[in-house]
Amino acid sequence: MRIEQLEYFAAVTQHGSLRRASERLHISQPALSEAISKLERELGVTLLDRRRSGARISQEGRQLLQHVEGVLEAVDQLKVAAGDRATTARAVRVGTVNAATATLLVPAVHDFQVTHPGSTVEVLNLQQTEIDRALLEGSLDLGLVNTLSGDDPPVDLLGTDLLHGRPVVVLPSTHALSAREAITVDELRAERFVSMRAGYLMHRFAHRLFGQDLPVISHTTDGAEMGKLLVAEGLGLSLLPDFSVAGDPLERAGLITHRPIAEDTAVVTLVLRRRKVAHAPEPVRDLHAALVARARQYQHARAS
């Protein structure tokens, strides 16, 4: 067994396919596949499920992944102790439902860049189920998801609550309803509506709020960022967590604003999720810490 075989297996799980891993590692895909096959034969397990649609980590591979990462982390620590500082450079992959991007994620990435100038952060806009699955399979290091009170957390992932907020109506600053302190469900129902696509929490919340009597849906989109742009262009109103709007560049520019929903008491929580591993790589730990620190700063600023 060679260290590079473990690195190859970790790369496939991180990048999600043999093809992408081979491109990142600058080796041929057949050579990469054969190296992992040799590792499978040595360990006596199937690490990857190879199908026509691509290779995915197997159940046995998931069980061994944290041990593989622990070995690689120990090797990196040994190299650092020997003076090889370049080993701290790493790509950290973060999946997000596009919540609190400007107020939390971007500032945390900035903080991370200061302490890890050689590392990169790859941000992927995904739905919550995709994020949870990718975390379990090892193709993501961290995930930012929204939850509602009563949602059951996945048993195989660890979660840290970052922000607690309320669902709010997002509307253009020039809209007539912006003069109201709160907007009723009936008032919102009478407006054209920008909906999140099925699979996002705010899509589920909208159906719970409106019941069977939905407003006229003018547009449907993935994630908060495009939703806010459509609202800014006057194409409809939308529903988002307040922490996805407060401090957003479009709000600071005076193009959008938000108002609470009258008589609604729902709470949305932004949760930072990761796999249950004994030894996460140092860059992953540090970005996790940066997100937690920025969340505390944001909550403190809102409270003061």
C-alpha cells in the first residue's frame, strides 16, 4: 500500500468522479482507476461503485474514508514538522443553499484566505439533499443548509447552528408594501411571486404558509442570490430568511428591502454540517472556525 493510492482514493471522493480527480491530479484516468483497484485488492474491499454513469464511493468506502483521511492528515503533519509548509495548502469544498452568502460565507472565506494564502475554497450552489449526500460521500468538506424547527438532522453528520432568523418578505424598496411594518399572507398572495425551486427549504415553507392557495408564481429559481436579483428587477416578491437579505449588497444599495410576515412565528436556522471524522484536515477545521466566528459577530451586531 502506498500513500499515493490513499491520496487517489481521497481525490475521487472529493471531486466526485474518476475523470475530475484525474484532471486535478494530472494523471490518466486508467492509471488512476488501476491504482485504486490495486488498493481495493490489498484491502479486500470495494471502495468505488463503478457504473456507466461514473464511479461513486461505496458503503465500505464511506466507512474507511475517515481512516484514510486520518492517515493523510498524519502524513501532512509529519511533512510540516519536517519543514514542508506547502502541505497546508488544500482546496476546501463548501456546499451552500446560498444562505447568508454576503453576510457570513464571503467574510469567512476572506478570513480563511488571510491564514491560508495557498489554499482555495470551492463554493458549490446545491440543494440540501445534495449537500448532505456529498458530505457523506466525501466530495464536500462543509455544508451550509437551512432548517425549520422540527426538522430531523441526519444522524451521520455533525451540525453546528450558526444563525437563527425569521422568514421575511423580500420586495423592491420602491414597492408600495415597503411602507408597511409587516405584510400579511393575503397581501403577499395578491402579488406576483418569485419562488425557490422544489428541494429548497423556502419552497417548503411557502407551501406551508400559503396552503393550497398559492400566489401567482412569476419565476422559479435556485437559491437566494438569483431570487434577490429578480426581486430587485421588479419581477415579483419572494420569501427568504432574514439573514440572507440583511446586509446583502442589493439591500445596501437600496434596491431591495424586507419585511416580516404578520403573525408568523417560524424560525429558520442556518446550520454548518460536516462529516463525523476523527481528524479533519487543518484547512477544513480553520474554515469551519472562521464561519463560526463570523456567525457570532453577525449575531452580536444584530443584537446591539
